[in-house]
Amino acid sequence: MMQEHELEPVWGLPERPPAGEAILWQGAPDWRAYARQGLHLRGLVAYFLLLLAARCAASLMDGASPSVALRDAAWFLPFAATALMLVVVLAILVARTSAYTITTQRIVFRIGIALSMTVNIPFTAIEAAAVKADADGKGDIVLTIAPRQRISYIFFWPHVRPWHYARPEPALRSVPDVETVARTLSRALAAAASLPMRPAADAATAGATTGPQTAAA
């Protein structure tokens, strides 16, 4: 069965770039990193283990033997396993249906699990960018969009910085080798603006930086 993405003339793009525009980088979220960081898989595992331990402890306090206490808590395991499996499936679907493209003039998001959409963010709409890298080299590149450009948090989710609803910030989530990708974006922004590059702030302070020259380094 043919999928919609197989009709793309260039992977991740609805059409070939026009003359004078070159593709600098393309990629997608790493599903393992996204499940771990974006969907907090480790925290959910710890939460369910805590619930199981609490149930066992309650049974033991009521006088049950250890084997009975474990058996009493085991009824919760299928629910916990199902919830964790759904998180993993969501992470895989996000990774398989998403594509990020950086060109010499814009960033293109191809996103959407049930309904695929392509969103262009021209460099002229980007005030700043910041990189948040994990220890394994994967991470997010967060974009600060000019106030005149109105975007929807729900529209971009999950490709958006969490918890920033008033002024949503699109993000390239869980990108492998994020530092290298960030340098590519930094050079592209600087070249487009004809301005010197400066290192970006961490994503936690991205709102304090302005201008394309503060793109992720």
C-alpha cells in the first residue's frame, strides 16, 4: 500500500526547492530519545513502580504474606504495561511521520500522524534559536518566532517547546547529533542575514536572545 510520503518529490518536502535554494540538512526525531525525554518514559516507569510498591506495602501492613502482597499488586501490571506501550508506540509514530528540513532560506516541518502537514518557517520569521543537548548527543533546537508571526501550540504539538502556550516556540525534537545540526542552522541564519554568528543560549534562556545572529551554534 502506497503511503502519502512516498509521493514526495524530495523526502520531507512537498515540492523540490526553487532555484537558488539548497537543502543543508534533513532528519527526524529519534524515537527512543523522544520517548525518554519528550514523553518522560523513565518518569512513567518510576511512577508505576512506585504504585506497585505502595500496593505491596499496603497489603503487607494489612497482614498479608509477601507472596500474597505481590500477587495482590500484580493485577496492576497489565495496565502499566499497556500505558508504557502506548507511549512507545506514540514515539515511534511521531518519528516515522515527521521530517525536518533546513535549507538556505527556511526550516520545513513535515508533521502529523493522522493528517500530514507541511509548515514552512522562513528565516525572516526567526528571532532566535537555542539548542538543548542531552548527554547522548541528541536534543532539541528551539525556535523563537517573531511576535508578528502567530502560530498555534496545538497545531505544532509535539514539535514545540513544552509548556510555552502564550508564545509557542516550534522545536526540532530529539534530533541526533544535535550540536552539528545546530551549527548548520547557525551558519545558514548568519548567511541569510549577512550577520556574524554568535553562540546560542541554552534553551532555558532562549527567550532572552534576539536576532538571527543568536542562532544555535
